[in-house]
Amino acid sequence: MEIEYICEFVVLAETCNYMEAEDRLFVSQSALSRHIKALEDELRVQLFDRTTRKVFLSSFGHLFLPFAKQIAATRYEYETAIGNALNAEHGNIRIGSIPVMSQYHITDLVMRFREENPGFSLDIIEGDSTELVRMLRSGQCNLAFLREGEEDTNEFNTIHYDSDVLTAFVHKDHPFARREFIRIEHLKNEPLMLLSKNTFMYSLCLGACHRAGFEPTVVLTTHRASNMLDFVRKKMGVALLTKRPTLPILTDDIAVVDIEPRIITNINLAYPKNQPLSVGARRFVNLLTSRP
């Protein structure tokens, strides 16, 4: 029985969606379908009930799932143990991070780690917090710098690293530009521009508006803050972004307006509770916790 197929079964059981599972596993849908079918043939049972869009665990799937999870966890443990023995002073660490690494001095921390541990190489994987959580769960990252809120505190260990605040960016001719601060409810009738849907920042902004009692008018979403600011210059609307990564790319025709009460987003280093850290990952955690 292929252990890899069992691990793929666990991911598909968690997502109940072939497209999401293939994204997490980096395999094609056709290959994943073949692997699951091979596993079912070997077990001589049907593990999933399938529809055109979703899959659901069958009664046999529910029966098999705890054993599959145990097999997947055992594989991770023995691979980690052997890897640690082979690479006590050498190895590779996969660190996920939100894209704004330099603005939060994450690059400085990585540089210091390399200086103190020259035998280790690092793979830095940038992405939104939502995406990085999935990568932590699948083992594609050993550690990840996330915005607080995406990680399940029962699933991950977290270490506080930094904080930032949500801020409004408006054209210098906008009435808000003359204010020192606004309240989130002042944006009720404003055309808003947010980072892309299915990102943590999009959820943060919508959640703040909903708690203030209104449904925001979102006129544009985009992956890049620089594009959003260009639309602010063109007077398309108000951009909601975190403050520190955005200040360095501002121009004179854009005003920064604080939001009161402050909407704080914390940045944490997260790693799974149920998986032992490699030697290198543990050294990185120790470096972070030993910061003055």
C-alpha cells in the first residue's frame, strides 16, 4: 500500500474538494483520482461518495480516516527523525511568510540566522496568511509568519513577532485627507478598494465593516498595494491597507488617515503542534524567542 496515497487521502478527506486538494498536494486532479481509486481497489471499499463538484467520506472513509492520519503522522515523524540525524548541522528549512518581509524586518532575522548557522539553507515561500496555513498543515512549510486570526490556536504553536494597524489611504483632495483620523463607520458610503478576495486582509476589512453595522461598497480588489494606491491617485476610492508596508511607497498626492479605534493585526510565527520541529527549524524558533 502506497503511503503517499494514504497521505493524499487525508488531505482530500479534509477538503472534500479535488481542486483544493490538488493545490495543497501539488498533483494533478487526474493523478489524485487515480491514486484514490488505487487505494480503494486495494482496500476493496469505496472511501468517498462523489458528486459533480464535491466528494464526501463514505462510512468506510470515516472508518479508515483515523488510521490514515496516524500513518501520515508516523511517516512525518520518522522522516524528520532520520533527517535530523543526517543533518544535525546541515539541512534545509522552509519558511512561509506574508509578502512584506523587509518592512517587518523578517529579512533581518533570516540574515542573522544564516550568519549564525551557515550550514543550513532556507527556502522562503511568500503568500497570504490563508494560503500559508494550508501549507503548514500539508508540511510544505516548517514555519510561517502569519497575520493573527488565520491560525487555529489549537492546531499551531504561535510566537508573537510584530503588530500593525489598518489605515485608510485617500487622495489629497478627499475630505478625509484633512482629518487626523476617522471611524470605520465613516466609510459606509465610500467606494472601497481592498486586497484580493480569499485573503486575510480582505476578511479583516469586511469584518471591521460588518461589526460597525454596514455592508461596504467594494469597487475594486487587487493583489498589489501599489496598484491600489495608483487607483487612489486616480480618485477611484479609498484604500484600506496595513500602515507600515504602505508608507514607503506613498506619493505626495495620497493622504494617510488613521482609523479609531485602532484595528490591530498581529504577526506571529506559527508551526504545527503535532509535528516535531527539525533541528534547523528549532534553532530558528530559538533565535526569534531570544530577541532582545
